[in-house]
Amino acid sequence: MADWRIHRLAYVALVAMWFLSGCAGTAEQEAQLEPKRPLKIETLKLVAARGVNDNSPVPVDLVRVPNVTLLPELLSTETRTWFAESRDRFRNAYPDAYIDSWELVPGTVVGPVDVELDVDVAGVLFCGLMNGVDAGAPFRIEQDGELTITVGDTECSVGGGEPSREKSGWLSALGRGVADGAGAVWSFTVQATNVLATLAGF
């Protein structure tokens, strides 16, 4: 009889540890996948200067991903390589990425275009100038709201909006709730284990 009680007590403890490790693992994974400062662009206007890029069209891509661990891969990709081959490969490898593409004719304006998303993302801009300081240098966008992308003779720039902020409100409360819930489960498990130990005569 005593052996049965010991086995039952050990089983309860193992189940509790498994559940708590699952909660902790989920919280850690969410922290890795979601950006601390989610990008909330509402509209995007694109302006190309006259005669820019040797008077040739300029490809521009806005890439947004829900997994911030993908940012180093994006930021280390040269712009020429991105438009030549990496974009299609990236799209196939990460179907949950959002890629908006434009081909800007020098001296024209596109938009404002509604590009708002309902998910937490981080964003990188590729601007396909053939020459200049930004040729081959994608950069992270960290502004929210109504933005303007300006393609100049030597660089692309982002204007308007305001700096994106860290997640707050119900998202932070949810994170705290997960932690509080795990603590509550642990407290309950300890109490249940103590009761079983008492019944088992320990």
C-alpha cells in the first residue's frame, strides 16, 4: 500500500514539473518570435527624385517579419543580391513574412498606400539604388504611422511618423498572466503534494 502511495506522489510531481516547463518554454519562445518594438506603419508614400538612379527605375521592398531572429539575415543581405535572387528564396523559406514591392520611376510619387497589419512585426527596407551610400545596404525601419520613403541621388530615407514603442497594455499583462499562472500552478502543486504526502503517512 505504501508503495502505491509513493508512486502516485511521484507521478503528481512529475506531471507538475512537465506542465511548468511547458509554460516556461512557451513564454521564452514567444519572447524570441515577437519584436519588443512592433512596427505599426499605417500608410507609406514613396517619392523618387527626378533623374535618380541614372534615370532608371528603382525597386523598393518593405519586408516585415513576426520573428525578430530573421532580422540579422535580412540586414546582412546586399540589396543587389536581394533583388536578384534572395527575395524569392526568402519568401519561400518564410511564408509568414510580408513583402511589399514597388518599382519607382524617377520623378514620380506613389501613394499613400495602406500597408497596415494586425500582427506584431519588425521591418526592413531594401532600396535598389545602383550607386550611393545605400547601394547594397538595407536598413531597419523603426517609425510608426504615416511614413514617406524618399529615393534621392545617393540614398533612400524614411520620414514622418514617430518612433515605434515597446509592447504595452494587454500584451504585457498577458505576459505577466502567464508568469502568474505558472506560479499559481506551482503553489497548487506544492499543496497537493503535501496533502498526498500526509495521506501516505510521510
